[in-house]
Amino acid sequence: MRRLAALLLIGLWSLPAPATELSPAADRLLWCGSAFYWLSTDAYDSGNDAEGDQYGAWSDDLAARADLLLEADGRDDSAITTLRDDYDNRVVAEMGKPGAKYDVTACPDLVTPAP
């Protein structure tokens, strides 16, 4: 019986640690980056390439900064891609609706000013 308990403990100890919760900063960067992605898509679809380029650049900026935070938390490329896909799906469903996690009009505050 002790042997079985020891084997179970060893087995549990060798399991990968669960991913840590996202920091509020990473959460907001991912959410707003996804929002800008969808806004850029809408702008391009409407024929407004300049606006699409702007939203696309903002999305890329926020995504890169979120990636740095996620990598610092120990997430690999696969986990980051999965998180981004999850945010893209959630954001497109909630953006502009009551109860959305963030107000998309406040997202430009996160954008790093161009040099």
C-alpha cells in the first residue's frame, strides 16, 4: 500500500504545473489586441485601407507586448497561440455589447506611441 501511495505521489509530482492565471495587464492587452484585429478586418472589408492599417498596427503592437508577458509567465508558443485564438473568439462575440469585458474605446490608451 505504501508503495502504491509513493508511486501516486511521484506520478502527481511529475505532472506539468497548471498554467498560472493571466495578469490583468496581459488580459487587457490580449482583449484589446483582438478587438483591434477585428476592427482592422472590418475596415479592410469596408474599403478603408488606412484605417485597417492603423488598427492592424495597433493589434500587432498589443499582441507583441502580451506575448512578452505570457512568455515571462512561462507559456510556450503553442499556449500563446491557443490563448490568442480564444480571445479572438470571445472578443468578436462581446465587442460593442453591454457586459463586454472592456470598453473598446479605451483600448487606444494602451497603444505605444510611434517614435
